Amino acid sequence: MTSIGIEAISVFGMPPVDFVALAAELGCQHISTGLTSFDFGVEDHAPYSLRDDARLRRDMIAAMRDTGVSISLGEGCTIRPGVDARDYRADLDLFGELGVQRINTVSMDPDRARTFDQFAVLAELSAERGMVTTTELAPSLTVADLPTALAAVAHVGRPDFRLLIDTMHLGRAGATAADLAALDPALIDYVQVSDAPLQPRFASYFEESMFQRMVPGEGELRLAELLAVLPPERIYALEVPLRAEARAGMGAKERLGRCVRATRDLLAAARSARDAAA
């Protein structure tokens, strides 16, 4: 069954309990979160720390219980030079307390061999806590393309270390629907959906990916083709930061409501395409 989530950067630092309520109001089943807030400089949200504030964790757990929304992805376990994956043990414990189903990791360490080894350490620590680990490719990261991501999965060699497919990063890295269709579906654990032009609009890839993507179906990524070959029984999470719209006064419910409706339409079209092919 396909379910829809909302990723944390789409709400520009909205406090966790409010984020849970928004997801429920939009009919979404999941959200992603890190343990501390990040100042996006877009909307006026108070800072928070799920790491340090036990009461906030309890309030969030209660909100999720009351709404049926869960945390599908824990974020922030980044591989960096000088940082050991074992340093994330306490954070992984907190993610476990919050009922997190999987964590995602990316690498900003240019040492590919060390990156892959650190992925393996983190995957083992996550598995000890009952969580899956995913990694995503992005042209700005050490794991910059699909072949490198597949090499990482092969190196780790665990069935609970899998791929997270971000449609913007995938398209910008040059991968196609045919490339995805050639993969074992079991390798793909999670999908982040957004749209974008094929050519960058910003001088900084980081700025574009963090602040201004496009509503699914309004860009050039051929999402209908991608979604038709991705496994349907996955979480499809909206990673669609829309800074310009937010600064123009469009609230999170309106911005993301557009994205939810567009994604549901695309998923329905993908389902029809799979049925026709069968």
C-alpha cells in the first residue's frame, strides 16, 4: 500500500507537535524529523530540541498516538570527517523512543572508503534498535550518483541497508526510469518526491534543494515515468520546500496541500500505468 509523508524541510522548522497536526490534517500518515530545529530563515518558528526536551518528546509521542501519524524517517546521522558513526548511539536511542521506523544517512566525507565503512557501522547500530537504514544519492554529496549508491549498498551487505530515492537528486544525477526499473525493488526502501527543472535555477545546488523545489508534476523530472517503475508499497514523502511561496504569505497547509493533491494524482496515474502494462 502506498502512503504519503511530509519531509521536515518542507515545513521550514515548524515545531514537532504542530507538524504532526498538519500532516494529519492533510491526510498524510508520516513525517520525517531531526532531533533539533534548523533556522531556515523563512518562517518565524521557535527553536526546539527533541534531544534535550523530554517533555517535548512526550508531547510529540502523544500527538502521534492521537492522530495516527508516525515518524517514517529520522534525519541528522550524517557521515563527516572526524565524526564516528558510533557517536550517534544516543540519538538512535532517542529515535527509537520516538518510534522511528528508519534513519537516513548521507555522507559529506570525501573519503569514499571511509564513508562506506561508516555506513556499515551505522546500519548495524540502527538494526540493533530495530530500525532500517537508508542512504540517498545527490550530486552534491559523496554518494553522488546511482552507481555509487549501489556500490555502498553492496559494500554494507545488509538487507536492512537500502536506498532512499529522492526524485530531484536522481534526475539531476542523470538516472532514468529505466535505471530504476532494472533494480531489485527490495533495494528501494523510501521515496522523496519533488519536481525541478532539469537545469539548475540557482548557483548553489544546496540552496535549490533546501529552499526551492517544485510542486510534483510542475517541473521536468518526468515523475509519472519514475513513479510507474518504483515499488508502490513504499512511503512517498513530499520533500518540497517552497520558500518563494512561503515568503509571499502562502501558509504551510496551502503549500503542501497542493503537493499532496498533485502527488496523489501522480501515484494514481502510476498505478494505472502498471495495471495497463500487466
